[in-house]
Amino acid sequence: MRFSEKQRKWLAGTAAFLIAALVGFSCLFIVTHAEHDCVGEGCDVCAELEACEAAIRSVGGAVAVAAVSVVLWKLTEAFCLFYRIEYFIDSVSLVSLKIRLDD
């Protein structure tokens, strides 16, 4: 399925907002329920705290992977640009300069 540029930007913005909301609400829940009256084994609040911590950890891992991917992409792009420039600079010949070799 092909999306237009406007649709892709909207989807990216929506995804970023949802991830930010997930992290924000998870942090808010952890802060507000850190000092709760735990009933011990099978505490629902403790289970939810663990789920919130896992969500934050997984988003943090995904952000790290995305950051590394962007850095590698930019390095590859810079290397390819440099290689292309070197390739075109070194490929100068008499024919490419349109020099006639009349005797």
C-alpha cells in the first residue's frame, strides 16, 4: 500500500505521540503508585508496575536501535557520497574532456 507524503508524516507523528504517551503514562503510574500498600503475592499494583517498567525498557531499547540505525545510515550515505565524488574526479580522460588528438 502506497501512502502519500502527508499520510506518512501524519502516521509518523501519531506513532511518536502514542509512544510518548505510553512512556509518560507509565512513568506517571510508577511515580503515583510506588508507595502502595502491597498485599504480597499476586498484588495487582505490583504486576502493573512491572508491566510499566517493561514497557519503558522496551521503548528505550527500540530508541537505542533506531539511533544506531540512523547513525549507520548517515555514515553509509556520507561514505557513498565521498566515493561518488572521488569516482567522478578520477574518471577524467581526454575523451571526457572532448580533446581532439589530430596529428
